[in-house]
Amino acid sequence: MRQLYSFFTAVQFLTRIPCPNSEFRSEYMVNSLVYYPVVGLILGTILTVAHLGFKVLFPESITAALTTTLYVILTGGLHLDGLIDTVDGLFSNRPKSQVMEIMKDSRVGALGVIAAIIVFLIKYSIFQNLGQNIPLTGLIIVLIANRWGLILLITFFPYVRKEGLGKFFQTKSNKMFFLVSTLIALILVILIEWYIGLLSMGITALFAWLYGKKVTATLGGMTGDTYGAFIELSEIIIFLILTLILFT
């Protein structure tokens, strides 16, 4: 039962998909880390099935727009919000202390909005080519891989704030959670399409490491916002590199 509640916690934390509520326990939060790749599998499957359904009814451009919109609805825009705050802070050319305050500010800056628009445009283009230049299974694989990449960041890079869920994960979790989640992610992507799966995992690991190094060098560690930004950025990075490798 503990593992089931941990799974529900992972779904509640990363998505807005309805699932049974469970009482808050620290062990559920920590154990939920291993289920992040499974949440990616669920999101990817829902989006892929919806995309196929939209494609029957609408032209490719509208299908891509609806798939992009559904993705935002399923995640509640949580990661997009992190992207906006991260870009506003990191590109403000301010001292570290001010950057942290900018990222906490609820107001949205111009740079963050521009970054969100660019990400939307790239995702729209990706979804428009889904099933053509990019195989349908690629969407599922990428969402599994980049949710796994989030655990890599949590495990191997410090959390800069003194409080927050990131700090909680850092103090309560250990590398065993990362190893278990890695095994789960590998099994899932290999079963779906091993070649694209392993490529996606490799790209994710490299990007997560470079991203973590850069953010840590600038801020001293990760924040909840930088985790969200990683989800958004890693998705498009993986898709773009896969397209270059597989279809050129």
C-alpha cells in the first residue's frame, strides 16, 4: 500500500491528473521519486492517444495546437512557470541574491514570456511532425527520459534554498532512489523502442549534467523553478537532437 500511495504522490506532484488522495507522509514523498518515469509514461501515453484522436478529426496544425494545449492542462503549467521564473532570474544580469528574489517574484518579466513563447512554438512544431519525422512512440519515450533526468538533478546537485521540497528531497533521499528510477526508466524505454530509448536517456543525462553544472555555478544550487525549467528545456533538446540523429 505504501508504494501505491507513493505512486499517487508522484502523479499529484508532477501532474493535474485526478487520482486518490492520500495523507501526507514524508516516506510517500521520498518514495515517489522512483515513479517519476512512470508518470512520464502516463503523460506520454495520454498525449499520444489524444494526438491520434485529434488527427482523425482535424488537420495537422490544429492537432498540434490541441496536443500542446492538452499538455499544459495535464501538467497545470507547473513546469512552464518554472521556466519563466528561471529565465527572468538568470538573464537579469543581477547579483545572485537579487536573482533569487526575481525568481521568487510572482510578476512575469518580458524575457520569461519570450522564453515561454519560443518553447510553445518549438513544441507546436514537434507535435505537428509527430508520426512523421518523429515516431509516435518518441513522445512517450522523451517524457519518460526527462522525468528521470529530474531525479538526476535532485540526486547529484545541491538545492540552494534552505527550505522547500527540493531541500526535503535532498535530505531524505539517497542514490538508491536514483538507481531504482534509472532501472525503471531503462526497462520502459527499451520495451517501447530500445534504440530511441537509449539515445533519449543518454541525451537527457548529458543535458541534465551540463544544465546542473551551469545553474549550480550561477546560483549555488538548484531551485524548484530550475527543476521546472529543466523539464521544459530537456523535452525540446531531446526531440531536436533525435531529429538530427535519426532523420538527416
